[in-house]
Amino acid sequence: MTERPVPESKGRAFFVGVSFLLKSETLFGGANKFDCGRNVLLISKFMNWTIYTEAEKLVEDEAIFAIVARALGEDWTTKSSHQLRIGRQPEKDLSLVAFIDGKLVATVRLWSILAGNAGEALLLGPLAVEPYLHGKGLGQAMLKRVIELAKEKGHGAIVLVGDAPYYERVGFSSKPTWMMRMPGRYDQNRLLGLELIPGYLEGHDGVITR
């Protein structure tokens, strides 16, 4: 199958820093440490990423799980939302993977679920970016693209369990899901929703199930 990147999916990250190493070496993305005595200046070129859907770019689950573990911790499978994913396949045409220089560096997946009595919806997660790229905008870029794809395909809403300040940047809120419940232990303030169709979750309650 010919691999074709998702449109408008390229981004850049820039790194500058100072350390105290005694020799030069090449870092990730072609960055170089230049030895200036004890002061070593780290200057990196711009790094370009390309984002694909999993339907376009086949990636083994083991590679995705490894990034998730590095980004979120080895206990990521203990989360309540993971219970809704066990033994199932994500929506490949909505789930994304990102690469830099041919290397997998980020992932986000969407899963079909039932959002209480609101009916069919999507569960987002995990979203994971290699730790050395945290804060460079890749995670937000992937979120915006996955929301666009879900909206284009006519889905009504996306729900997730995560840090509100981070996901609020792209429109998620605890308000649409406040009357809903997740199986297992979780923090209600971290159960967030985004309506792709206005009013899709409004006034609904019940347990989110697979």
C-alpha cells in the first residue's frame, strides 16, 4: 500500500540549550553539541514531523506501547480508560502516528464506545509523545488533526480521561460529561468531552461502556 501523509500534518520544533560536556556529538534530529571548552552549546536544526493515520501507515502495537510507556509510565495499563480498550482494535482511519526522520515519535488513538444514553461516541487515548519532544507542539497538532478527522466522518462526540488544562486548549471540557461515569476508579474532573455535533452529550448520563 502506498503511504500517504495526512494533509497539513507537518510541524517543526526548535531546541537550544547549554550543557557542560567535554566532547562534541550528534544528537536526535541531527542536532550537534559544539565543544567550547567546558561550555558546550547545543544547537539543533529544525525538526520536521509527518503525521499519518494508522490506516495509511502500519505500525506494530509493540512500538506504540513502548512510546506510551516512556511518555506516561509503565503503569499506563492500570488506568480506567484502558479497560475499555482491552482486546479491541482502535479506529485505524482516525488514529494517528507521527514520525521524524523515519522514526515513530508519537501516537494517539480513537476507539468506538457508548457514551451512556447519548449513544455512540469515540474514546480518545492514549496520546503519547516521546519525552524529548514534550512541549514542542506535536501533541496539540495531533489532537487538532484527530478532531478534524472525527468531525469530517460525522462522529458526534469524543470523550477522554486526562488533564483538563491540556485538553481544554482544543475544546474539551468536563461539562458535557459531568453526569456520565467511567467504569473503575477515576477522577470525575478528568472525565472530559468534546461535542463534534452541538448538544450531542448535553443532558445525557449513564456509564461509558465498550
